[in-house]
Amino acid sequence: MRLVLLGAPGSGKGTQADLLKGRYDCAHISTGDILRQNLKDKTEFGIRAENFMNRGELVPDDLIVEMVREKLRESGVADNFLMDGFPRTLPQAEALEVTLLEFGRPLDAVLHLKIEEELLLRRLTNRRSCRSCGKIWNALAMAPGTTTCLACEGELYQRDDDTEPVIRRRLDVYREQTAPLMAWYEKKGLLRSIDAVNSPEDTFKEIQAALAR
């Protein structure tokens, strides 16, 4: 199974990625994880990326794609993988298609977790993170006034990027970048839109049904 998982911030990509990995035993390819590992290992890719980051610039698409290509070269990865949050733009999607054709391993499906923006906003502005273990909780699902982590009793806090103005900007960027991407994959017959408003378990059942079809 070769899949791409797309969705706006707060749509539940992380939860569904974990469920998909467990069900299909696929390699999880996250560009964020790949970038952090290359930075940590001081690879050629990591050094080049760090130069851009130190100047306050975004890491270019071509460098991100090269890191993904390197990951796909690892034994067995190109046969069975889940791309999480990549590609983000049409040029990245086009580059990924060329790469996968070179490997002879085209995509099976692109899963899009769709959810109304106002609900996303409500989810994210009520997200709380634990300073000790890093676990994320939703304040709406906890007793009113809860200020400590239910797992380790560490202090819960709201991250700076979980405030409404920041979230609205992130959603604007996501919408602008992914609109042409969704249309492109739909024309290729790969797009599977999943209603992500329900529980994680019900959403996963919808994903499985979409893949079975």
C-alpha cells in the first residue's frame, strides 16, 4: 500500500497515521521527521537545509524532495509507505510523481481528511500541551478548570501557535496551497475524501472502506 495522507492542522492526521501504520505495517514518511533527523545527523542534506533555516528562509521544495527520495531508497520503503503531510504544494506533488515512477511504485491513493474550518479552529484553540511529557489534550474533553496532565500530572499550557490569529493564518496558507493539489489528484482518480468530524475510530473505518473501494 502506497498512500499520501493530507489534512489541515487539527484534522487528526497524527492519530490516523498511527492507525494506518498499525493496520498496514507501512513505513511512515514525515518530512518534518526526515528534516529533523538530517539536521541531527549533520548529513549533506541537513547542512544545506540548516543554511536556509539560519537565514530565516523556508527549506526549498527540491531539497525536501531529495530527502524524501533518499528515504524511499531504504530497503522496502518504496513498496509500502504512508506519506504524512507531504506533498503540500503542486510542485511537490509533481516531483513526487516523477520520483515514484522512477521507482516503479506509483501511489495507490491520496486520503484527504476534510473538516469545517470553524470546527478545526475550536479544536486547536482548546488544545493543551504538557510541559513534562509533551502529550496533547483537548480542554473540551476534560473537566472544567483542569490544569495538569492526566498522564503524568505535568503542567498543561497553550502553545503560542494554538491561538486564534495564528491558527487562522495557518488555515489560510493550507487552503491556498492545497486547493490546486486536491484538484490535481482528483483528476488522476487518486483522491479519497474522508469526513474527519467523527471519532478517530469512525474516521478510520471510513478510511478502510475508501481503500477497499
